[in-house]
Amino acid sequence: MGQPWPPVLLLLWGCGAVAQQGTQPFSIRIEGDVTLGGLFPVHARGLAGVPCGEVKKEKGIHRMEAMLYALDQINADPQLLPNLTLGARILDTCSRDTYALEQSLTFVQALIQKDTSDVRCADGRPPLLTRPERVVAVVGASASSVSIMVANVLRLFAIPQISYASTAPELSDNNRYDYFSRVVPPDSYQAQAMLDVVKALGWNYVSTLASEGNYGESGVEAFVQISREAGGVCIAQSMKIPREPRAGEFDKLIKRLMETPNARGIIIFANEDDIKRVLEAARRASLTGHFLWVGSDSWGSKISPILRQEEVAEGAVTILPKRASIDGFDQYFTSRSLENNRRNIWFAEFWEDDFKCKLTRPGAQPEEATRKCTGEERIGRDSTYEQEGKVQFVIDAVYAMAHALHNMHLDLCPGAPGLCERMDPMDGRTLLHYIRGVTFNGSAGTPVMFNENGDAPGRYDIFQYQLTNTTVPGYKAIGQWTEYLRLNIEEMQWSGGQQDIPSSVCSLPCGPGERKKMVKGVPCCWHCELCDGYQYQLDEFTCETCPFDMRPSPNRTACRPTPIVKLEWSSPWAVLPVCLAMAGILSTTFVVVTFVRHNNTPIVRASGRELSYVLLTGIFLIYAITFLMIAEPGVVVCAARRLFLGLGMALSYSALLTKTNRIYRIFEQGKKAVTPPRFISPTSQLAITFSLSAVQLVGTLAWLGALPPHSVIDYEEQRVPNPEAARGVLKCDMSDLSLICCLGYSLLLMVTCTVYAIKARGVPETFNEAKPIGFTMYTTCIVWLAFVPIFFGTAQSAEKIYIQTTTLTVSMSLSASVSLGMLYVPKVYVIIFHPEQNVAKRKRSFKAAATTISASTRLSQKGSEHQNGADAAPAEPRSPGSCQPPLHFNH
């Protein structure tokens, strides 16, 4: 998708391109169906004010020619991309990241929509803008700093990039550099390999030395980080070599290294010149044989860093990515000449530098002191030639692009001779997918593949520089690393030809969560003390207590928020209460609907319709409170909890108490006289019920007014000695005592109702509602008696919030279920399944009822005179579900 470009950039591009092309050629362009970009350090960094310096023969020309060689091989291969030709646009980075960024804008020109309607050059003419070719992917760059800079631009336009030499670990960040891949392993692998070497040698006390810059600092950072994560290796000192070292700087570095003489092992990520000057400083300090060098791939197996410093470097262990010399490239490059290599615009400059001659240019005055080039010179014959080490990786990078395009073409354009519509324009994200999926044998015969971060697998050769006991002094291969180390320790030898491994040890590193108690006078030796309790490791030397709302992490390296717990809907502790509440709500609703539909039938009327509806409302509220108790605490939820927690029970037990009291008074009055007691009419019963319930309601409203509700997080309740078990409890501002007080009035009504139920247990069978009420109250008392010890017995439990809430809600649901099941299920059963029993009985006057009560009393007194009356006639059985309604009295 094209993006509009600001007019200022358009003006600079359109009016400046001609001038740039007129002064110095800046790119190689090769036509093809698909164009690949290339970034190479053809020139060194220029002096102040000049972007480019002298030509770089090996790292610049060799690598760039490797890309041209690979393109020739691919285009001539009938099996790889047979229907497509690869082209190229190759740019010079001049070994400078900012200059490379400017150059890389060339790759995104075709993706930018240019509105030139209001753009003019200084002379008023419109800018000369030609539509550039579309670059689908880029090979490069070399230096990690350049790759980082360019990758930030290319990802904005979804252009994949494969580097052949950038090894900085930060480029493995797939979130920041998602379009970046590389055929060389990152320095994190190299750092891991070097750490494995250190451990294999039994060292645990080393120093690090890095050249200032991305390569050195990133390499050391990766080594330090991995060593800390792995443990077992202590970093005595980490020092940096400045970009522009002053006189005596290297002598100071050696002197500082000697401040920790036990740390003989030196991990060095530095450029060739810095390595050479470090070795010179060690020799001047007469420390030959003291330091044990472990060098990165910038040292590798090169002779230049140790030239004339062989004795100081003896025993140095170095690492180098596994690679091979490509014979085909040697034949190709040594056959290049000024005549057959005109496509390389920098080749003439290379020719002059390689053969130390000058080419004659039209209009230029020849320099008398410089030999003229004849054009008959030959590379390798008239000059020194050795294939540059990264040539193999350049070829592999180009081939990785080709294989990805080949697979992509097979999938999206099967059988098409060129690019089909699905590949024109080419989608960068899709191409990246195919790049990450390639697997093939590279130019050296080793597999080429990428992991999820775009990194190549780590494969390294391990060398040691040896002087004695060898026919030819030099680097000897002593092992290799491919995800794990294989080291031939018996083939190693150290300064003076000794076979025993020198030591570089001190204290073992402290584990996570331990602070260092330093040994006086020895900066990198210490005793380790564990940060205990709620302390965490603030730094290497300090333990601090976490804030009250936090606890230390498992490794005690930081504080983390204390988990906030509450009863979740998905918790197993909530399943049973919710299921009971749902079943109860549905059952209550069914009973209410049944009663409403049969509102005028004898059973409904006989059960006392008015009080039944009040009682059923209370039962419904008892079930509903479960959802408020599980809901996340807030102002509204906490207020509703206070209001409805005791209201449902107050309504239920007020109605039951009123019913029980009515039956008891009728029974007692019937013993004494034939006149009915007062306040037994439905209106009186409702008035009594609502008066009793109003006490709960008024008390709750007063509580809400005096102490407005809110939610709190209690960190002290579960702040146990073990920080891992610490929890913050999200709850309403209701203590256990206030919760019991909220239920206290309802429990008082329940106890009073139970007392009346016991008193009314002798009511004749005709008053059959008294006994179900009695059984209801007995069972309810048992439920709440079991609730109290469970509720208060778990006050100090880590699961308190779950157990207490579940116990409370289940107890309330069970008590409501007892009331619903014993008082109304039999009635509903008769109404639905035995409607023939739901007929009007004859009405009795209170006098007749009183006569019945007296007779029943006398019979019960006689029956008590005969214990174990085995000869008594059995009572006539009643049909299941029979529910004879209470008597109605004519007044």
C-alpha cells in the first residue's frame, strides 16, 4: 500500500537525484523480473564531513561480488526459479548507519505515492521523477548498527531483509525487527558458546572487555546476561574500549584488570585493532602468560591481531562461525577484469587499490609518481587474494531469497511463466512467511534455515592459538559448538606448553534473591545472604521490604502486586451455591405461578394466601442473595448485601412466626372457650408480619445512612509469614460480627418461631400445617447450628473468603429449601397431580372446632395411660401427598 510523501522530501529527491548521479555513481542496477536490494560496505567511513572513505576490498567488494555471483548462478539454474529472472539494486552503506539510512530510501521509492502537483525546483521547473523499480526484499546489511537503522525503515513498508553478517542479539527481537532475518547466528549464540567454554574449563571468575559500539557492547551484554541466567560464572569487571582511545588507555585497562588478579579469564568482544593493542599493553606490563583470552569471532583465526604478539596470545581460545571457502566464487572473482565486470561501478576503484596503480580517465591529469594500470593485471596473480570470510553467508542469503520466491511462485502462480496477479505486487508479509520457512543446503553444504525470530542456527568452530608441541605454530581446532559444546580438552595447551588448565575462580555467584556481603578488599568475592520474609533484592547488595500491597517475586528479585482474591463465578466454591440458588428461584417461581393460577381453589385459600405470598417472597430473596454474595464487591453490591441479606429471612420467619402463633392461639383458645382469639384475620396477620419485618428494614436503612457501604482490599487478613500465600481480599466493609448482627434479628425470629412450633406440636392432625412448620423450624435450626462453627472456625484459613461465603449462601439456600419443600411442595403436588382432592370441605364454626380440639385432648390424655399400646387399632392411612387444609371458622 503506497503512502504519501511530504512535499519537502519530494523536492529533495526529485531535484537532488540528478546532482547525486552526476557526481558519483551510487548504485548497481541489474534488470530482472524480481528485484532484490543489496547493502554492502563498499567504502569505509569517511573523515569529518565526507560520508565515504577508501574502498574496502574484502568486506566490501568481495561480499558485493558474492551477491552478483549468486544472482548469476540462480538465473542460470533451470531448477530454481525457472520462470523468473532475479535483478538487483545494490547500494553502498559507506560503513555508516546514517548514510545507509539515506541510501535505503531508494528501496521504498516504488511504495510511496508521490503527489508532485505543488512541488517545484528552485528554478520553477517541475522535478524529474522516474518510477523506480520495486524492491521486494533486501540482502544486507553488514554491520549490526546499519542493519538496525535500515530494518526500522524497511519494516514500515513490509520489505523483508536478510543479513549476512549482522550478529547483534537485539536483532532477534521479533516485535521490533519482525521483517529481519539473518543467515549468521546472533551473538547470543556466540556468547552462549563462549560461556560453555568457560564452564568446561572450570572457570567461574572472569572479566569482560568490549570495543565501544554495537558489536562489542551487545556481545558482552549477551555474555553477562546469559552467565547471570545460567549461574556458576562471576563477572569480575566489565570494561569498554573507547572508540577513540587516548594515549595510555590500553595500559590503564591492563592495570585495572590486574585489580582482580584471580580473574585471569578475559572475555573479549573487540575489533582487530583493539585486540592487537590490548595484547601489546599486556606484553609491556610483563604479563605474558597471566591472562587467559577467550575471543569472539572478530578475533577468530586471524593472524593480524596477534602479529608479533604470539607469546602473549598463546593459549587464547577463539570462536568462529562454521564456514567454508567457496571454490566457485574463487574461480569467478579471479577471472574478473575491467572488461568483463563493467556492471560493478566500483570495480575500477577496487582495481586501482588492489594493484596499486591509476587508471587514465578522460580529462584527468595523470600523476607522475603513480604507476598506470594496464588492464592486463590479474587478481590472485598480480595481487594477493584470499576469499573474505562472509562470502559464504552472502551467497546463502541470496539463495534463501531465491528459494522463498520459488516456493511462493509454486503456491501462488502454479504453471505461470512469470509473475501472476497474486505476486504482482508482491506482499511482503507473505514473502516473509516463505523466507522463514525455507530449508536447503547452503553453499558450504550446511543446512540454511531460520527460527521464529529469523535467526540462523548457531554453528561455531573453537580454536586455540598454540606455539609449542606443534609442527607449525598457529590456530588449532579443538572443538565445535552446535547448541551444545564438544571440546577436546586433552588437545589444549597453555602458556609454556603446559597441559594443566589454569584457574580463574573466586566465589560462586549469588542466586536470585540473595544479596552480596562483600569480602573486604576483594571486589568480586562475597558471601551470599538470602532476602527473607517480605524482602526482595533491590540490587546486588541490598534487600528491601516490599510495600504493604505487594510481595516479593518467587526469586525475590522484585516486588509484584499481591493477588486480589474474591469468589469468582467460575470457582468451584461458587458452583454449588449458584446451582442451589438457581434451582430454588425456579422452584419458588413455579410455586408462585401455581398459586396464582389456582388462587381461588380451596388449598390455596386454606393455606392463607396473603401470608403465603409474603413467605414465598422472602424465600425468593433468600435465594437471590447468593448472587449478591458472589458478585464483585462495589458500592451498589455492598449496599444490596446489607439490605437484602437479612430482609429475606426476616420476611420468611415473620410470616412463619405469625402463622405458628395464630395456630397456637387458636389451639389454646379452643381449650378454654368457644370464642375465637383476636387478630387471626388475614389483614391482622399481614399487619403483624410487616411490623416484624419492618424492624429489620429500619435497622438496615439506619446502618446504611450512618456508615455508607464501600468495598475494601484487606491485605492484612492474609499476610501470612510465607509471602507466596499472601493474598489481598476484595470484600465489602462488613466484618464477621456485623454480618452476624445483620442476621441476628432473623435468627431471633427463627428461634421464636421454633419455640411456638414446639408449643403447637400437640395440635390435632386436622391442623396439619402446624407440624410441617415445626419440622421446617427444627431442620432450619440444625442447618444454622452447623453454620456457626464452620463460619467462625475458618476465620484464619487461607480459603476463608471462599469457605465463609459458600457456607453462608448454602445455609441460607438450604433453610429456604426446607421451608419451600415442607410447606408448599405437598400443596403444589395435590393441586397438579390430584385436583380431585382440591375441593371445598364443609366449613366448621369455631365452636365445632373447639369441641373437636377438646375431644382430641381427652383422647390424647387417655392414650398416655396405656404405654406401648400394641392392641390399639392402627390409624387409617392417608394418601401420599394428602394435604387437608386448616379449618375455616364462621364468625
